[in-house]
Amino acid sequence: MNDTTVKEVTYPQCERVAEVRPQCEAISDFLNWAEAEGMVLCSMDGALESEIVRGRPQLYADFFGIDRTELEKERRAIILAHQESQTVPA
């Protein structure tokens, strides 16, 4: 009998992205509609309005609590693990 323990690797940021994807799509649909209607997402700073300059991916990440730097590390780790699993031993 083999006592080899397989370490389960988790990717919490990638899992969070998959979990919130439907909500992101709904928000995106709304923002697309709002823009087509001539609306712009702005923030209020006292009496001044300023257009929000963060891109949508960052807005979604901020709203849903996703660390984009960690997300990219996880994506790279997944790709590397896949590439290594496809390598044929010499």
C-alpha cells in the first residue's frame, strides 16, 4: 500500500473570481447600458465630481475583495502546474 500523501493545492483568488463571475457579468451589463445612455461613473469630492479612472477589472476586484496581484500569481502557478504535468519524463 502506498502512503504517499497528495498535497491539495488551492487557489482562493481564482475560486473567488469563479464564484462572483455571474455578479460581475450583471454589473458589466448594467454599466454598458448606463454608458450607452450617456452616464458616467463618478465620485463626489465635496462639491466636485470626478470621473472614476480605475478600470472595470480593478473596480470588480475592489468590490468583491479580490487581490489582483495574488490572482495573477495563482494563474501563473496553474499554468506552470499544467505545463509540468504535460512534460514527458526523459
